[in-house]
Amino acid sequence: MKLINKYANSKYSKMNEYYCGITTELDKLAGLDPNGHWKHYVLCDYEDGCLPIRIPGGTLGSIEYDEDSVITKIHVCTDYVVKTYPDDVNEQLQKFVGQKIEMGE
């Protein structure tokens, strides 16, 4: 799974906000407009084993990974900020467990 800088090639690129397959999936599951500006993203502090999952307005989950950058756990809170997730959102995200996180462009 590649992390793509939300602000690539701009003065904001050092904010460490990234899109990835998980954020795209969460946008779809929440019913967000794919062309809108209100989207999920992760904060990439690629050293502590956990990437916070955010949306403008709050942190609502995390992606945990091991020393090999392989995803070990994903969880989002379904009663904070985004109220439109399906009941099984966390189960649907488990397909990403076991994927290796890679830095993209």
C-alpha cells in the first residue's frame, strides 16, 4: 500500500498528510464525494508504529504496523466526526492487514 503525499510538490508537502488505499476506501464507505475536499488522510510519522487516520475535524482511528512496515491492525471509531460508515466498516478494513506500507510520490 503506497502513501501518496496529499500536498506533493507544494509548500505544504512537509505537513506529512497522505492518502492511501485505506483512506480511499474510507471515503467510499462514508459516502464522501470523491471530488470533494473533505477526505480521509493519514498523518505519517513513520517511526512510531502507528499512523493516525484523520479527517478535517478530528482523528478517528489508526493504522498500526510492525518493524517491517507491514500493517498489523486497523481501527476507526464509528461514533466520532463521521456518522455515515456502515456498521461493518472495521471488518471491511481488515483486507488491508498484512500489506506493506511504502512511501509513494
